[in-house]
Amino acid sequence: AQKITQTQPGMFVQEKEAVTLDCTYDTSDPSYGLFWYKQPSSGEMIFLIYQGSYDQQNATEGRYSLNFQKARKSANLVISASQLGDSAMYFCAMRPFTGYSTLTFGKGTMLLVSP
Amino acid sequence: NAGVTQTPKFRILKIGQSMTLQCAQDMNHNYMYWYRQDPGMGLKLIYYSVGAGITDKGEVPNGYNVSRSTTEDFPLRLELAAPSQTSVYFCASSYSGLAGPRNTGELFFGEGSRLTVL
């Protein structure tokens, strides 16, 4: 079974600063994918970034980057130059690439960006 | 581009009533999922399907049923609604469970259905 742990219930950051949202995972599968989703107050789930366990480089998507440390089983999301629109709930998730795999989510971190 | 469409968006049920949440996707994805989201608890998998005619239980299947007669549709049935089923329900789909050069296994979500059982 997979487990995702997000230890920060809430984070505060000022506009234009960088912020790191923590995520650790536990799995016995040799290959897997790690995902981050954003859920604004409107409720929809927005895919942000993906990292494969076999990828040599950390994933980046615009202002989002994933700090992947395989030995530590961590997949932290880094948001650079925060914007007011980044205020939302952020979920870390993973799925193993074996059999009929499904996505397991963490409990989420609420990010509030202040002016 | 419709993507994943869920209906209804809001519903209030009385205890003991039954209802079906509809979900349809137009991306020809073979995997479909139902999650529920409770406050502070993240998303928990109720049921999933890897193709038409194939369904399996997730983490919290009790009180729910699903069917998958077509690739496009994956309805979730609530029988004998209980207050514990008050939640936001998300339907999602993905190309497959396996990663490939053009596929991360990313889930595409519907907008959610807010269900209240009183």
C-alpha cells in the first residue's frame, strides 16, 4: 500500500517570495509517479506537475518545480515568485506503475499568499 | 473540449434515499475513478474501473455501487444514503495506469458534485 504524508496543514507566504510545500511518500514499488494538484476555492482539481521515479532530473513547469529526493522518499513542491492566485489547497499524490494502479493522495496543504 | 463531466453539481438527499451521480468522459480514457473528499482528509478512492465491464473497490467502497457498460460513462450509485456520505465527489479519468513516453498517468478530474445527506 502507498502512503502520502503532507505535514504542513497551512503555509503562509508573501507575494513574490518562494515557498516549499513538503511531501513524503512510502511505497515498496520500484517505479512510480509523483504528482501535485492544486485545488482553488472554486473546487476544481488542477494538475500542476509530474515526476517519474526513474527521471534523472527534477521536473519543472513554469514557476513550479519538484524537488525529488528518491533516497529520502520526498517530493516537495517549490513555487517561485508566489502570486495571489496561488492561494489554494495543494495535494501531493503518487501511483505505482505496476498492475492496475490508482492515485493515492495526501491530506493537502493550504497555501495563503498575502500582498 | 468537455473532458470529464459530472452531474449533478449539487444535491441534497434525505436519509435512506438513493441516487446516482453521473460521470462521462470524452477523451477515450480506459481508466475511470470515483473519489470522495471530506474536509481535511484529502481524496479517498471509492471505486475505479480499468475498462468497460471491469470495476474494483477502492479504499472506501461501502454504501456505493458502480457500473461501467461503456468506455465513456461511469455512474456512482448511492443506496440508502447516510449522513456519513455527505461529501464532495470527484470523478476522474486517465489514459492508463502505466507511464509511457506520452503518458504520465495523470488524472483528469470533473468539477465535483457536492452531496449533502440530511
